[in-house]
Amino acid sequence: MVQGASSIGKRNTLQLGRQGGAVKTVLSTIHSKRDLSKERTATAAVESNGNDSKETPVNTPMTGSVIRYEFKEGDPVKEGDVVVVLEAMKMDNFITSPATGKLHKILIKEGTSVKKGETLALIS
């Protein structure tokens, strides 16, 4: 069996085997878009530079590499929106916003490796 992940959140499985005198090939596609909001490490609102405004961190629940951000700084986001696509173990994982607001600051650039618990961005 050969497995691979595509960049749009699908896992492809290719199975090769013998059936009688012929070789049988089966290709299946499994949608593997994972909602990691339930796996997220605890987040808390933090003060931003002494201002009265609160910022909520978007933390990574696992070690991986930042593939892309789905929003730009200043864009409005809703709780549950996919903010970051993180590659871990050759699969795309979708990191969602823990709060409604705007994407105030992106802290880690695309292509950067991150460890579990690191703050990727701030929502204000």
C-alpha cells in the first residue's frame, strides 16, 4: 500500500495486489481535513504592549512546518476559521482561530519549523 497527502487536505491510498492471474489496482481518496481546535493547547488573552486591547494567541498543537496563512494581517476572522495550514508527518493540518476578531499580527513566517505550543499569530 502506498499513501500520500495532497496540499488540499486529501489522503490518497494506492493498493496493488494479485487477483487470480491479474494485478488489481485500487486508488481511494480520503478527505482528511482535521479540525485541530479540540487539540489546541490552552490559550489565554494577553495584554498587548500595555494597551487596553486584548490579543488571543493562535498556538500550534504539534511540531511541524508552517505551509501558509489563509488570511493576511488586518483581515477579519471568525472563531473556527482556518488561519494556518501546518504540515506535520507529511499531512496538512488546519489550525483554526480560537476567537472572533482580526488577524492582528503574524509572528512566524511561512516555511518555518515550529514546536508544539508556539504562538503563530495574534487575534485582536
